[in-house]
Amino acid sequence: MSPFNNFYIMNYMIKQAQSKITWIDIINPKQNDIDYLAKNFKFHPLILSEIIPPSTRSKVEIYDNYLFIVYQLPVYDALRRTSQATEIDFLITKDCLITSRYHSIEPIDKLFATIERNLANREQFLQKSTGHLLYEILERGLSFSLRQLTHINEKIQKIEESMFQKKEKEMIKEISIVKRDILDQRSITRPQKAILESLLAKGARFFGKDIEIYFNDLVGDYEKIWDALDNLKETAESLEATNNALFESKTNNIMKLLAVTTFIILPLSLIANVFGLSMQHIPLADNPLGFWMVLAIMLVVSFTFFILAKIKKWL
């Protein structure tokens, strides 16, 4: 059999790389793909039925002859401006690893391309056990997740710069978008811990004792991602608090200015209303210079109240 086979079932591709062990990668699985697995492997029908449709939760189930893993990987969606959960299903025997997914996933695509590229790469990744290949896929997935956090760091830096350029109002929405992205990242990433710890605790029984150190390394990589998410969460919350304080301060200054303006204008309105009453014997009503005298009084009162506001440091 050729070491690499790309064959199609109902226009959906199954990629296969083979050496000592075999890696079968199913993209956008359909019922014919499930029938192919049922025909060529001894997986329980209930397990195969869980591949379609996508699962809502991550899990790992270890049986005597194979493992079934549902793994969620966060992938950033630039259109929605947040991260979406992308599912990878693993069916693993002693000599075959099967991945099933509904979308192109960068770390898996790159690893498969690396294996296809030349004989040396094929021997590096397919001459050991399926446990080692599982480690390579999960490790690249975790590295990909860590790189995915770069866009959040970049957004936080832009928010911080804009926040002190008197754009507090615009940053309220941007901070909310970043916080939503961090929340989505955390909700997708959190279940990975149970998967990796289960593999660390029980994987050696299936793959052999030498695989334990690799799964332990995965748990360590996961902790790095979770620590980074915690730091991003705290930073976003601090930025939000600072931005709210700046926005509130600006709002308070506007309200203060409006109050002082009212304080200055109100006496003028009172004077104008008094001299505008339709009554006899209004002072200065018959004086040819009455208008200018009233205007002068209003200006003096306005200036007096303005000086008072300055003395009180309201302006």
C-alpha cells in the first residue's frame, strides 16, 4: 500500500498517511465515511454515531482496544471577532490514529503536510506509536492556541493607547469585545485540562509507560495557556475599570460645566423675565436707554457670577 492515500467518499476527502502506524484524517465527515470506519475497524456503533453531528462537550473514553477523544480547540473568527470551538474527534488503536473534523485546522493541516513532504518526516512521526503521534497533534494544537492569544494582546495595546487619547466612549465597546473573546477562549480551553489529565493518568496503560512524560508535557503547556488567559482577563478588567473611571470623570466634568453654566445664566433669565413683564411702572421701561441699562445690568451680574465660580474653582 502506498504510504499516502487521498481518496474520496461522496466528495468528502479522507487523507491517509502510513508507515509503521497509520494516520487517517477525515475532513467534514458524512455517513459514508462512518460506514468506511465501521467496515475497516472494530469500533462500537455508538462511538461512531457520536462523530456525526458535532459533540457539545469534550471527553475521553479509554477502552481495551481503542481510545475515543472529543477535543475542542479555540479558533479565532475575524468576522465575528471572537473565538469559536472547533471539534477534533480522535479514534486511536495501537497502530492507527483517526482524526475527524468539520473544518480546516491549521496545526493539523501543517503536520500532515510535513509528514507528506518527505521520507524523513514520515519516519519521525509515523515510526513510533500512535500515542506519540497523538502527542504531536495535541502539542501543536496547544502551541496554536497560545499563538491565538496574540491578537488579544494586540487589541489590549491598541485600547490602552486609544484610552488615553480621549476615546473612552469608543473603547467601551472594544473592551467588551475583548472580554467576550477572552471568556470564549476560557470556556473552550477549560475542558482540555480534564482530557489531558485523564491521558496522563490512564494513557500509560494503553500506550506504554514511556508516553507518560509526553502527556505530562502537554499538561504543562496547557497551564501556560491558562496562565496567559488569566493574565489577559485581569488586564482587560483593569483596562475596563480605568476606562470607566476616565469616562466617568469626563462625564462629571461635562455635568459640572452644565451646572455652572446654569448657575451663570439663571440670574440673567430672571432679570430678562422681570423686565419683560406686561405691567405698568416697570423700572426703566420709559427710559430711552432702558434696554442698554438692563443689558449692562445683566452683563455685570453674569460677570459677577462667573468670577464667583472661578473663586469657588467650579471652572
